[in-house]
Amino acid sequence: MPDYSIIIQNISKSYGQVKALTDVSFQVEHSEIFGLIGPDGAGKTTLFRILTSLLIPDSGVATVEGFDVVKSYKQIRQITGYMPGRFSLYYDLTVEENLNFFATIFGTTIEENYHLIRDIYVQIEPFKKRRAGNLSGGMKQKLALSCALIHKPKVLVLDEPTTGVDAVSRKEFWEMLAKLKEQDITIIVSTPYMDEASLCDHVALIQKGKIMTIDTPAKIIEAYPDPLYKVSGPNMFNLLNQLRNFPKAKSAHRFGDSIHVAMKGDFGQAEIEDFTKEKGHEEIQVKPVNATIEDSFMALMNTNNDK
Amino acid sequence: MTNKPIIKVENLVKKFGNFVANDHLNFEVYEGEIFGFLGANGAGKTTAIRILCGLSTPTSGNLNVAGFDIYKQTELIKRNIGYMSQKFSLYENLTLKENIRFYAGIYGLSSKEINKRMDNLLETLKIGDLRDKLIGSLPLGWKQKLAFSVAIFHRPRIVFLDEPTGGVDPITRRQFWDLIYQAANDGITIFVTTHYMDEAEYCDRVSIMVDGRIEALDTPAGLKKTYKVSNMDEVFLKLARAS
């Protein structure tokens, strides 16, 4: 068995003038959940299409379970399960027919690998005679995942499976992934939701075709460079605008019901309290706070833009 | 924000065959308010929004949007609202200027007025140099911000935003909310849906739909207090998962 499930070395890809990926390199361990986190247009889909042999890179090498994604494309298609960002099953076929179709193409049967999809499929099995086009969003997602799994892939490639999905279904989907991981399947998943990073073993933060950082979520948070404080008060809109122009602060971003303020150098809580008092705010609460992946992402975006 | 209702919904029911998509909805939205309209997939949000925009007729109920009746005055409603869908809706192969002229023209603005407002907009956003660029060539973050600016270009009284920030990077997402606050400050009522629960905190009030009904409606602080949790994510999970 190779050391890593997926190895990506110096992959670049352009569409005409547009550089979709620039010199991307990283490895994914066996049976881990690896998250590729970044906004639309970051290059996530391009990279996944290369990994599944659907697109050829301009330069660089990538292997999945030891197979080169260009030369050994036939093997790649056998060992990967791919769930594209857009629902790509047959609307006119029923739930059961779709699943059967994918099983047959890969020379297997639903029965043979039923254990892999059982937890997911039982939830849609009552609707197995329904056409895929008439399923709700959450059910479509479960069917797509079942179809990607039915040939018992070694590697599962999931392109934004939770985009446009509500908070409850998102949570359920990640619970399913955690269970799949126990079946010795490597999972590489992309998402624009920063809060999903903490559910991955390793994450790569990607922006404009470049990897900004790769590590465990905990280490990325640990590497956050500045002292960070959580500030809240009655007039959030004014408070935010003033803190953005606070010379002793590096950045001020809204986070739910509070503002995260990153301070320069040795400045800290006392300076924030003085500043808000000076601006006429009362009942302001200031306390130190741990960074989140979203804080890290924004700090890295700014660093990269400055370059 | 005022205490004057600009949207009034009484006993809104919408059925598709035997399926009840909206089950006796009752709520009001105030002028200048940022109103978050949340719910799980399939809870009935899109159905309600289509009705409020005059695109679909309710099965029963009394509804008034921007002072107009939802049954008899849908054309007047459409003229007084703006709408931005989750799918990018500007024309990629038209320039920024052409897109603005097109949309503003549909709403019947004069050329003179369009040019005046366009100069204003480009100056405010500091993007005068993008005027003659094809929309398709602009960065994604800009596209969303421009789609919003175009949606309120005719100065509607209400703007409906359907998941406006899906897939957008975290900095652009926050800049987008700056635009929303600015518009609300200028008196435009904001009716917004989102799957980002931190954004629910940015709303003045939030309603949460579950299975066709409004299960909760309050300020974010009020909801957190009622359900004894620390953030909106937990409020949402408690309500939507209970079903």
C-alpha cells in the first residue's frame, strides 16, 4: 500500500487566460477526511475533476492509491466514487433504478455492497419507486452518495455536498461521513462552509487556485498570528465601523452576535475598552477569544493579497 | 427601522394538490427592517417568497406587500420590490453598464436618471473603471455585490434576497452585509434567506419555518433566550430537528 492515499504534486491548470490552479501540492492519508475549504472560484472543482481523471492537468503529477490520474485513468475510475457538485443522477429513473444502474456499470450488485450504503439508503428506501427528479434536496443528496458508494470505492470525492443545504441536513451529512470513514474509505470533500473544517482530520484552505495553508484544523487555529478579542454591545453597526478604523487594531470582523478584533503588537483588552469608551459606547463587553478557521482564512486572505 | 408594517401576512395558506406548503402563516415585516426568513430545505420558504413577490397566488389568506393587495395588484407589487436570486442573475456577456441599463430600463427609469444613478453607484463602490468590463470577467465577489446593487437600483421599498451569500468567501460575505445594512439605513426593507446561521444574528428579527409553519419569530437575542442556547445555530437545530 502506498504511504498516502492521494498525492498531488505541483498541479497547475489554466482555462485560457484564467489560472484555475497554480502549483498545488498536498497529500491525503488513508481513511481520513480531508477538507478542501474555499469559496466559489477557488479551484476546488477543477482539482476534483483532475483527481477523478475527468480533466488533464497542464503540469504536475497526481496519484490516487498509487495510480497516476492521467496514465491509469481506467483504474482511477474503478477505485474512486465521485459526487459532483451538481446533482448528476437520472431524473427519469427511480431511486432504485439509479442505484442499480451505477452498480451494474461497475459490475456489481446492490446486494453485494449493501452494507456500505445501508445507513444512508434505508432513509430513502421507502421512496425507492419514486423518480429521482421528484426527491427533496436532502433525499437527492443521500441517493447521490449511495450511488457514489455502491461500487465500494477506496476513495470518495465529494464536491460541495452541503452547498445550499440547511443546517440540520448539513449536520446529518457529516455524521454519515464520519461513519463511512470507519469503513476504510478515504474521503476528500470540498466546502465553502468554514465551520465544517473542524469535522475534518486535515484541511487545505484554498483561494484563487492557490493553497494558503494545510494542516489539522487545531493547528491552523493555533497558528493564528494575533491576539484576538470578542467585542459586543448595543450598537453593533457603529461599533463595527469604528473598530475597523481603530489604528491599534489589525482587523475587525463581525461574527454572529459579536465582533472579532485582532490587535496589533502588544495592544489588548485595555486599549479596546478605552477606545470604545472614548467613542461613547456603554455596556461594551470585551474578552479574549480563540480564533476559528474563518478568522484564519480571512487573515491568510489578507496576507496573500498584500503580497 | 419604523413600526410601520410594509408586509402584512394573515393566514397565508398555499396548497399544491394535497400538499400544504404554507400552513396559516401570520407575520408582519416593518419598514426598514432586516428580516431573516429561515427554515430547512423544503420547509416552504421559496413558496412564500414567490407569493410575496406576486409570482404565485395563495390558496387563501390576506396579504399586503408595500401597500398593495397580493391578489389584485401584483404588477404594482413587482414595480415596488427588488429581487436577487441565489443563482447569479446578471448577464455575463453584457458589460456592467449594459446590465444596469437593461434592468433599470425594465423598471422604466429614464436614460438621464439611469446615468445619474450609475455614476453615483460606481463612485460609491469605487469601481468606475469596471463600467465597460464584461460582467463575466469580474471576480465572483464583485458579481454578488453588483447583483445586489442592480436589485435595488430602481429604489424599491422592499428587496428579497434568496441566499445571497452562498459560496462566497468570508470577507466578501461580510462586505455584502455592509451593503445590506447601508440599504436598510436608506429605508429599504430587507427580506433575506440564508443557511449561514451567523448571518441570522445580523437580522433585526428572524422567523424560522418548519414543515410549512412559522415555528418561531423574534429578535435573535429573544430566540436565544427562549430556547436557552448561546447561538442561532442551536436555535435552528432545536426547532428544525424536533420535527
